[in-house]
Amino acid sequence: MNIIEASRKAEDIISGLFVSVKREQVESVFVKNDITDSEDRIQLLRECMGVISTSDIGDSLSPEDQYSDELEIFLEGTWRLLL
């Protein structure tokens, strides 16, 4: 995959996440794009929300728990008001 294809794929993922308001929709975007790593999922959620970090307790959580925390913040949706 070249840089242009990779950029388009990332844009498609972010676009898919942006319109997702339910857990099942978010998970579907990740499954469709074969994104299984929790840290990759966290980075994509943060990129979609336009934030670098959402909390300071992440280092004490496992990657799976950290992803779950980020997903809850994403689904809560307050970040959408800041765009």
C-alpha cells in the first residue's frame, strides 16, 4: 500500500467513526478495516475526536481497559460539540 492509499484508508476509517454513535457501529468500522490492536483503535478514536489524550490514568490500565475507557468517552459524544 502506498502513501496515498494509506491516507485514503485512514480518512475512510475516521469518516466511518465520525458517524458512529453506537458501540456496534464503532466495532464494525474497526472489524471492516481489520484493526484489532487496542492502541491503534485508541489512536484512531482520539484522531476522530481531535484530542491527544482524554485522561491521565491511562498508564495504569491495560490496553484493553484503556480502549474501553476511550470508547466510552467517544460514545458519550461531548467532543462533537467542540468541533
